[in-house]
Amino acid sequence: MCPDHGATLRSNAIRSSWCTDLTCLNAWSYDRLAAPCPEVATHTVRADDGSTEYGVCDGHAIGARLQIVGGRVLPGAPNHRPTA
């Protein structure tokens, strides 16, 4: 994931990666698609029934908002969410 744009990455045979959003200059000298996410968790993805929750970074939160069914993306990492 691009930390700024979500699921917009591409990589090539020489194992570099870049964001395909035309406004983004993010690029990495490794295959970011194949690596674990190195970004800090800033959001919580939670199942609607409350049975499961996990932390995700900004980029994964963007992707989750577009794809999630039966859950919500909440601001703040698990155990660090702001109280409303």
C-alpha cells in the first residue's frame, strides 16, 4: 500500500515499487508489494459484531474503506482510539 493513496502500487522485475497515483512521488527500492507493511497503525478495522478488530496504517485504511463489508474503519489504533 502507498501510505498516502492506498492500493495503488506497482512493482517490476528489478524489485522496485512505486505509487501509480499521478500526484504521488512515492517510490521504494524494494518490492513493497511482497513485504510486510512497515507503516504505523493509525486506524482500527472492526467487525460490525465486535468479534474482531485489528490495526492498520493510513494506506490500508483507505483500501479497507473501499472494500470492507460487515465492518467499519475507525480512527485510532486498537486500544488508542479517541473516545466519542
